[in-house]
Amino acid sequence: MATETPIFAGAVDKGLEGVVACTTGISSIVDATLIFRGYTIEDLAAHSTFEETVFLLWENRLPSGDELTAFKRVLGENMSLSVEQIKHLKGLPTKGVHPMAWLRSAVSVMSLWDPDGQSSEPAAQRRMAMRLVAQMGPLVTLFDRNRNGKDYVQPKPEKGLAWNFLYQLKGEEPDATIAKDFDTCLVLHADHELNCSAFAARVTASSLSDIYSAIVSAISALKGPLHGGANEQVMLMLKEIGNMSAAREWIKEALADKKKVMGFGHRVYKNGDPRAKILAQLSEKLGAKTGQPAWYEMSKAIDDVMQKDKGLLPNVDFYSATVYYSMGIPIDIFTPIFAVSRVSGWLAHIFEQYSRNRIYRPRGQWVGKEGLKWTPVAKR
Ligand code: COA
């Protein structure tokens, strides 16, 4: 008889809301304050590069100048994809394939070439982590160029990950300020406490499965429109609305129809997402710089209606959509960019999980039938 009551009965079928599943020292959210390893996101966005943020997340401290140089050098050395890898990855289907589905498959395929792929030895795991962070951007750009019949662009290892992403995507050197702003976007997305994809990574790691398997789980979770997929949906919504004069009416109708407006609301932040504030400023700045201020203006109008009529504030996905769009990035590449950055946080979570592991194995509260007796197929 199934009679046991789960301990956290209040969270059952409520997405584990309010349940504390593990201790963590990587990132924390308290009210509207987000910190990575003790530093506020505002401080990091203003001063840190993405590479420094990755070091911070993994090592629990900021690097010295020499350490940062060495860290960037190793990342640079790991950025290139081999001729064999490029050949095989180019053979994967792209027609009608969402880039996140391709990326999930490509990362899984990459594990087959990794000489450390199955190792649980800490130094080997660190080498895998470096490869994953260094190669996530090149993989996404290979996908985009390949589907457009363009050749893969070799990275310039002496440049940073953000700069190279834009360079490899477009095949031309990016404007220095745009590359810097893109780097800030990567910093902002690097980690976010026990979100859906970080939890997915930790659950897979908790069975002592390998790093690639945990990252593939995380990419799969990030892909959904309620998580990382929202930034793409935001831009599609803005394009559907079309212009400022239609924005307020469109949102009011969507709310009346009980539709979810992508890029708003959050399970944890109830007084605003600090990343959205930074991204709103970037969206305004880049819109003006690239001669497309209308997207920011329309976003701001929607933001006002959502706050006034629904009491909902924008999350990280709302203004990042127009930031990436004004950088000339294809809309369906927005969510893969999330993965390019967040892979660093997932890896920090995987390391933390391995360091004090116990397999995740919660309980399900039984609501099914009981006491049935088997009927032979001929009598059903
Ligand atoms: N648009 C309209 N209404 C929204 C909303 C949105 N974006 N987000 C939440 N709500 C409403 C819900 O309809 C619900 O209202 P109800 O109580 O009248 O039914 C209430 O607010 C609570 O929402 P719920 O979906 O239960 O919250 P959650 O904690 O389970 O989900 C999100 C959090 C982020 C998944 C949710 O806000 C959402 O779907 N947002 C849009 C997708 C998005 O931007 N995701 C990126 C997250 S960083």
C-alpha cells in the first residue's frame, strides 16, 4: 500500500518551489541581489571579463594577473576544432533543425573524441571543462555558418571567447565596443543558483555519470521556452507586434487571453532581476548605436504595461533579446548563446556536486490505482 507522505508535501507538483535541494557556494539570490562567489552581478558586469568570471566560478576566488593570462592561454589552445571534428559535425543535419537540438547532439558527439571523456580524475575533468567552455561558441558558429553554406572560421586564440564568438559567427572582426558588451552578456548569464538546467546537470552528475552527460542534460533543460528558450521567443514576439503603437494593445490582449508573455516573471525574483536592469541599459545603448532604437522603445512600453497591469517584472531574457538582435545575431542563436556562457556555471555545479555527492533520489507521492488483478489479453 502506498501510504507514505512526502516530507515536502507543500511543494509536490509545484515545481519544487521553495525546496532547498543542496548547499551551494557558487551563486546566490537574495531578494533582488545576485552574487557569484561573494561578488555582486553589478560589480562583475562592470569590471570582470567572461574568462575571469569562469575562473572565479571554478576556483572560488579571482585570478592573479599571471593566473588569468595562463587561464586564457589554455582556453585559447582549446578553442580550435580538429579537421576530423569539423568534417563530422558538418555532416549532422541542419535543415529544419533548431540550433539547441543540434548543439545538444554536437556536444554529445564531441565527448566521443575527448581522450578524458569518461575519466573521473579531477585533472582530467578540469581539462574537459576547459574544452567545453572553449568550444561551445565555435560549435554554435559552425552550425550557423554550415546551414548557410559558409565555411567554418578558425578562431584567433589570442582574442577572448566573446570576441571570437562574434568573429566566427560573422567572419569579420567585431567592433571593439560591441565585443565588450557581448562579453558583459556572457558574464551576466554565467550562473544562476539552482535553476532548471543547473539542477539537471547536478542530477545527472549525482549518479557519478561523466561531465559531458551532465552538460547534455543541462543543454536539454535550457532549450525549453520556460527557461533559456524565452529570449528567442521574446524577439519573435516583438517582431510579431511590429511597432510601438501596437505594443500596449497586443500585451493587454495577451494578458486577457491568459497567455504567458515571454521574458517576464521569475520563480525566485519577486522584486526584479538585477541582470534585466543591466541588459535594459545595454539594449538602449546598442539600439541607439546601431540605428534601431525602436526595439528598445517597444520593449520599454511592454515592460511598463506588464508592471502596471500584471505586477510582473522583466527577467534576463527580455532585454537580452534586443541586445543580441542589435548585434546582428540570428534570433534562433539567442538560446545557444545562453549555453555558451552558462556552460561555465553548469561545470561549477558539477564540480560542487562531485565534491560532496549523494545521488538525487526524491520520492513520488502515489496517486494511481491499486489492487488491480491481471487480465489475460484475450479477455480485455
Ligand atoms: N506572463 C503572464 N503571466 C505570467 C507570466 C508571464 N510571463 N509569468 C507568470 N505569470 C503569471 C502566471 O500565469 C500565474 O498566474 P495565475 O496565478 O493567475 O495562474 C502567476 O503569474 C505565477 O506564474 P507561474 O507560471 O506559476 O510561475 P512559475 O514560478 O512556475 O514560473 C516562469 C516562472 C519564469 C517559468 C514564468 O514566470 C514564465 O513562464 N515566464 C515566461 C517565460 C520566461 O520568461 N522564462 C525565462 C525565465 S528566466
